Amino acid sequence: MDDTGRMKGRECAEQKDVWILAIESSCDETAAAVVKNGRTVLSNVISSQIDLHTIYGGVVPELASRKHIERINQVIQQALVEAGVGLDQITAIAVTCGPGLVGALLVGVSAAKALAFALKKPLIGVHHIEGHICANYIENKELKPPFICLVVSGGHSHLVNVKDYGEYEILGRTRDDAAGEAFDKVARAIGLGYPGGPKIDRISREGNPEAVHFPRARVGDSELDFSFSGLKSAVLNYLNSCTMQGKTICQADVAASFQKAVVDVLVEHSMHAVRKYGAKSFAIAGGVAANSHLREAMIAACREEKITFCSPSLVYCTDNAAMIGVAGYYEYMKGVRHGYDLNAVPGLKLGEKI
Ligand code: KG4
Ligand code: ZN
């Protein structure tokens, strides 16, 4: 190990099993996990702040940072205990360093740097979206690149060509709101509250998805990009016109119709990418990948295309540290090591050098 904390190549080559202690604190979950050899999750501790932010109708960044500080050590400790692993057994520390809320990210990055320094273990900064994609490796043992992945979370909507471990080509992205952001804003507008995605998912089961026709937004010059702000405005306009006409809205019908409009576009663009790039496997990732209608629609679409469909189970769709441990493992195996100057980068782009 040199004096910036970087491990020399031969030191890691001598290890047999690789045990990654992973930390995630980019938004409102304080999380730590221990992952063995990249695909076996030994522990996955998530301390959610949902109750704290619910009263404000969304995540309050400063409150999130303070809560992370209160909980981080306890969460890390619990992850080690549940995994039955001592700090001395850990091979490397992986941590989300972006994108996300800067104050929230800094808590995880500082904790990881302190541990790496004190233990003289390698430090690996991980891109949060790369983590979401890698969540698919946990339960789909046969999944290997290349494949196409739709990443849909509260902050991102990306269609990604996963060319190799750690090698990504962005095929499409949202031009405005992320899919999860649209779920959260529409949920608030129809009075369901925060967090919007799971609430829309649940209530939609009782609604008619054909009740209101909302637009399927397409971006003129790119068949793989997304746009959700027009759809959000269409829902708001519908709600306003109902109010003006004195009509009561049916929450379940509006939720189901909105959800179908989002899912239709996600499926159509994803399958377009699959055909265009001749993909044999397709995966979904991120918080919105927990949506039951999206999962069912993607399963059916992939069956029709005769390709393999992969998805993480629900706990690995929303933010967690196990996915960071998996991504950290593949970075570690490629020889990636970061110094103690690793910083939180709130606007970090996928594929950008950390
Ligand atoms: O990946 P994630 O936990 O955090 C970010 O990286 O943003 O995603 C959170 C997003 C939120 O917008 C939440 O409403 C959405 O995922 N979400 C869902 C569902 N569960 C979570 N959206 C639709 N249906 C769900 N079941
Ligand atoms: Zn996320």
C-alpha cells in the first residue's frame, strides 16, 4: 500500500476471497453491506429515513445528512455483525461517491475514508447508477455483460448498453424529469403523499388504466430518450379541469392511467434499444424497477422478443449498499483504487472517471 492508501497490484492478487464492505448514503437511506466475491450478499442493512421526510412531502437534504451522521456507524457495525465478518477480514471498502445529495454523500465517503485509512485497506469510490445496474448480478448468477439495462430511479432514467463490467454506453436518457420524480410529483398532486412510487403502484391495482388518456411523450430527434414533464403537466391539467368542473377525481383511475403512460414508453423505448443493438439479455434497475406493472410489462415484452429478462428483487431495486458492494468488487478486480482525496461528486456522470 502506498501513502495515499492505494494498494499495489500484487497485494490484491494474493487474496483468494474478496470481501467488500460497502456504504451507501446518497439520498435518504443509510446503508451498509458485506458482499463476498461480488455476487454473494452476506448482509444488507438499510436504515430508511422515510418517516423523517414524509411530513415534508419529500427529502429535505440537510435533515438527510444529519440523520446519516447519526446512523452510519451503527449501520456499518450491524452489517459486519450480520455478515459474521470482522473488519480485519474485509478486503476493501466501497462507497457511493456520486451522484446524489452532496451532504448525504459526504457522510458515507468520510466514513469509508476513515475506515480505509485506519485499517489500511483499499478504498473504492462507486457510481450510484453503476451500483443499481450491478444489483442485477446478485440474484441472476448467469447474467454477464453484454446486456441492455433500463435504470429508472428518483433522479435518473437511462437506457444503458452494459458492454462489460464497468463499461457503459448511455443509449438514452431523460430530457427533463426522471421517471421516479414523475411518480413522486403525480402522487403528491393526487393526494397520495410521499413516497409516491409505491403508493401509485398499490392504488393502481384498483384503478382502470384506460380511464384517462395521458400522452406517451416522445423526443423528436431521439427515439431512445425520454421526457416525463409533459405527462406530469397533463395529469396536473386534468386535475385542474376536474376541479373547475366540480368533478371528483378517482385517485385509482388517475394513478393507473398515469402509470400505464410511463410504463408504455419505458417498454417501447427499451425494446427498441434491444432490437437496435441485437441484445440477448435485458435488465431493469433502480427504485422504479420495483413497480409491479413495469415488471410484468417488461417480462411480457422480453418474452415476445425471445430474450432473457433480469431484475433485482425489490429490496435491491431501491437504494441499498449490497449493489455498491457488487459494483465495488468488479472495480476492485479491475485494479481500481482511490486515494484519500476521494470526494463526493453530486453530479457525477455514468462512465466519468472518479
Ligand atoms: O433508486 P431509488 O431508491 O433512489 C434514487 O436513486 O433515486 O429510487 C427512488 C424512486 C422514488 O422516486 C420512488 O417513488 C420510486 O423510486 N419507486 C417506485 C416504486 N418504488 C420506488 N416507483 C414506482 N413504483 C414503485 N413500486
Ligand atoms: Zn438510487
